[in-house]
Amino acid sequence: MKVGHSSFLGLAVVAALLATPVQAACWSKEAVAAAKIREFETMLMVSALRCRNGGRDFLARYNQFVREGRPVLTKVNDTLRAQFTSEMGAGRGLNAYDGFVTSIANRYGAGVADLNCGDLSDITNAAVAGSRSAAQLEQLADAADIRPPVGRQCLTALGPATLAAAR
């Protein structure tokens, strides 16, 4: 069977059409960072509520973290909502965002593996100190081994320096 130039062109067009939605549904570096910070904040919220009756009440410090970090936390939530609505449309995307946040809170309801209320209080103090910086909050989330359940991460463009370093 002989395959001509137009067949290859047709296959290239089909491949491009199939690849575009997949890339559009990926999670950018910024969206992944936002998911980490959102999960970190939710872990602290649930833990502050759970620990307040267990002798280590840090709810006031958690509330201070939210007040001082409001601009960063608002941007994080806006980024996540945009991620979900870009994938699923406005209505379904916002429902998916709500489900995402609820599932995170439910995971922390029974506590955090390997962290007690004292540890979580200390982490909350660090969060207050870093509350005005998304980069600092992402570092704290990484240190707490936060791994949000996000979809496939977007591929980044590889420039000449990146390609040379990979060799």
C-alpha cells in the first residue's frame, strides 16, 4: 500500500486535534502549586479544629494565618477554580472544585499521619510567618509532604539550555 503526502498531512491534522484537548486539560505548574497550598491550608484548618479540644489549641494562630494570607489564599482559590472551569465548564467546574476541597478536608478529618497536634501547631506558626508569600507556602506544603490529587501536569517547553542539560 502506497501512502502519499496527503495521508501524512491528514494524520498530522488528526494527531494535532487529538493532542490539543489533552494538553488543555493538563495542570500548569501554577495550578499544581495552588493545589498544594490549598491542601496545606485545609490540613491546617481541619487540624486546628480537631486539636482545639485535645490540649493544643492553635485555632487563633490558624485564623491569623488566614487573615494575613488572605491575598495569597484568594489567588490560590481563583487559580484552582479557573483550572476546574477550563476543564469542565463553569457549572461542572465549580462543582468539581467544591468536591476537590471537600475530599481534601475529609482526608484530614482523622488526623495527619506522623504529625501530632504539637507538630501541626508548629507548622501553623511557620505558615503565619510565610503567609504573604505563595512561594513560602508552597515550600511549607512540600515540607509537609502535601501531594494533592491533581491530573496530568503540563509539559513545559524545552529550550536549548534544558535540552543540553538533559544530555
